[in-house]
Amino acid sequence: MVILEVSKENNRQLQNIANTLAAAKKIIVVTGAGISTNCGIPDFRSEDGLYSLIQAQRDAFSTRRSTESQRNVQSSDRPISASKSTPPVPIPNNIKGKDLFDSMLWKDPVSTSVFYTFIASLRTKIRDDIKKPTPTHRFIRTLRDTRKLVRCYTQNIDGLESEADLCTDLTRGKGNRSRFSRKSIEKPKAAARFLPGGDLDGGCEVIQLHGDLKVLRCMLCQQTSKWEENGNHAILLNGKAPQCRLCVAADRRRQDRGKRGTKIGTLRPNIVLYGEEHPSADAVGNITAHDLALAPDVLLILGTSLHVHGLKILVKEFAKSVHARAGGNGKVIFVNFSRPTESVWKDVIDYWVSMDCDAWVGAMKKHRSDIWPVQRELQLPATKSNRQQSSKSIPKGLSPPKTQEDKENAQLESVATPYSKTPRPNVLISPRKQTTPLQDNGSSFLNRVKKAASASNPVNEQTKADSPLQLPTPPSTRRRERFQTPTPSKKRSLALTYQDMFATPSKRRKSNVTVLEDSDTEL
């Protein structure tokens, strides 16, 4: 299977991808650093990525260090104290960018110090400079809101998924499987249904494969601590590891009882390095097995180069589950600037979209805007104040977005006035076959019968005119039309009524009935 390349000018293939997303019911998303670059967070392997920045800092530090040494030799033999602008820990030439995210760095104290300083600086940048998530993060949230998202597996440690109101708590588990059933989808939304244990509970919506920067983890007792406690952030920024307060408290309690003290662990950032096992590997494995059994429709791979070995295995397993669907309708869509290796991914990836992730999301909205839910106008009671407020605040033909970030969900639509009371049209039910009653010959006998019947049962002429017309009741032995409309007249003749009864059409009897008149008969 050849990978189909799609560029931003190929509108036909972009339309096909948008149609696939609109028709899908279960979507799995795998993301990398490419979805956060528009926020100002560099990725890893590009020309402006983290690896290149670390290399540039190392070269700049080496140049500055050699210049200061030459000045020191020329001026005097006194040692020069470190200035404030000098990094707390020098970056040796043998440390490359990718070495800072490898588990082998714990064996070298210099690499460990550089790692602490770099991660603390990255967290400061994310905390101070990043104000809101990208359109790609909000697109993942849209998939969740439309009940299409099975799970999002991310390699990122920036935590922007939490800023997009996506759950990253692994203790929530895999969620309720019935949230994708037609019965659950047709029910009205209620807040209680999304709580843990509800039929729409999505569980942990984002699996952070490489951890996050929210907390610090003890390397001994595996308990977590906050960055702001006891000056932990400042200590890590200086290239040192703070002590775990829980281990310190446990050691103090033992010594107070006269026992030998225990070892005190140190805190490290709660991220997973290459070659390390995830601290919640069992929970991640159970959720992954559950998602594979759901038989997803689409696998989206956004902003990652697929170089990590563990991620390769995960993507191939999900792609196998997607392609195993009946009819071959499952698709794997890869969105990134870097081209996937044909020999490795030719039987895995169906579409390679060479676009920026946010630009691709914009193209999907252009081709299939119905993927995004429309924020409709609130139906308020019909009061004068509500009419004035709604007419001033809402432009004509435009639905108000929920928040400033959700303006892309606002779409032009015909907004009907909720206060107009349009009467329902009266639907006239016509009979299957109109029958022509016999003409009234003006029989004096039948007229006298009609007068006698009206005298015994007087009816107000005004009431008779205002009341709806009723169908005559034929004899039970005759077949009749259910919706036979009587002759429209204010005064209904009794003779015409009996003539309509005998004139009812029948498949077995089709004959005209002649009414005999006797003018000499007296009552």
C-alpha cells in the first residue's frame, strides 16, 4: 500500500480526509511536539528545535569560557570568580541534545545537573509565556465534545491538554465503553452522565506517555511534591536536586525513636526519559488494551516524527486495529512536515499531509464545518427585556460563541425569532375517492320528515355553523370510506344523508339507487 501524499493545494484529497473524519465514530489521536510549536515551545529535531538550541548554548559557553581564560592569563594569575551571566553548570562538548532525555544521564553528575537546569528553564518558559493552547489542542477537545474521541496519546510534557479542558488523570481509568453506543448518544446531555461512573464517562482522555511538568517525583519513595514547595524550583534551576520532604520526615521519626536513620531520596522532574519505564505502566497498558478492543475508525498522528521505538510499536498496533475494520474503511492519517519512511510505514499510513497542524485543522473546518458543534442561541422566555437584550448583543445571522477561544465554532445560520407565534396550518384530510351524491328532487314527503326530525331535536343554527363538520355514520353492514367529506352546506338534508349512505362505493356493488317519491302520502 502506497502512502498518498497530500499538500495544502490538493483540495480534493483534503475533502476526502474531512469526510472520513465526519463519518468516523471512534478516533484515536497520537500527538508530538509539532502541535505546540505555534505556542512558542520548540520541538526536538527541527533546525530550531531543542537539540539545536542546546548545541548552540554549548558552543556559546565554550567560546565564552576560552575567551575568559585568555584574558585571565594576560591580566594576572588570580582565579576569576563566576559571573552571574555564566550558566551554573557548564555544558561539556560530549553532551548532545538527545543525551539530556536519555536515562543514561543519571550516571554522570554533570549531565544530571545540566538536565535539572534545562527542565527548570523550560517549565519557567511554559508557565510565563504560554497563555492558551493551540487550535490543534482545541480540535482534540472538539472530538471529545462530539463523542468521537476514544483517547489521545501524547509525547508532550507541556501539559497544554489540561489547559484545553482535557482530563489527564490516570486514576480516572479507561472510562465507560457504552459512551459510543447509539442509545447513549441519543439521550440528552446531563452533567451527571459525564462524572465517574456515568454512561458518558470518558475516563482519562489524554495519556501522557512521557510524563508532565506539574509535579516532582522522589527517586526513592516515588511520592510527588510540588515545584513551589521549599524552594524546589530555585534549587533545580541551579543544577541541584532537592531532598524529598517525606523521606526527611520518615528519617527524623526513626532517629527520634533511637533507631538507625534511613536513606533520603531526591526529587526529579516527573517526566519519562528514553529507556525508562512509565511509573504507571500497568494503568497505561490496561487503557491501551481497552482502546484496541474498541475497533477505532480513524488513527490521527499529529506533529511527531515517529522516531521513538516505543511509539512506533504503539502506532502500528493501533493501525492494525483500524485497518481490520469490515469494508476497509479505517484510515490512518499522518500530519507532519517530515516525510515518513516508505519502507517502514508503507503498510501503516494511508495519508501523509505535509502541512502545519494548525493549518490542517483550519482546512478541515473549511471543508467540513459540521465537525465542529454550533453554539446556538439561548432560548429565553418571551419577555420585553430579553427581546431587547438579545437584539443588541447577538448580530443577525450569527450564533454567539461560548468563549473567546471558541470563536472558530461560530457559524452563520438562519436564526429564527424565538418569540414569534406562528399559527399552525390546518391540514385537511381528503378522502380516497370523492362520491357525487344524488340530486335532491324536492320531495314534499322527505321535507316533512326532515322538519319533524329538526323539531324533535332543535339545534342552534349559529352553533351548527361554528362546529366542525362530522362524518356520517353508515350502517355496519356496509363498507365505507374512512374520511368521506360531506357536501359543504349549512342545512344538511336528511334525504341527502341517506343518499350518501347508499352511494358509498363498493367493489362488489356498483349500482345507482333511485328514490321513489309519493306526494300524496300524509304523515
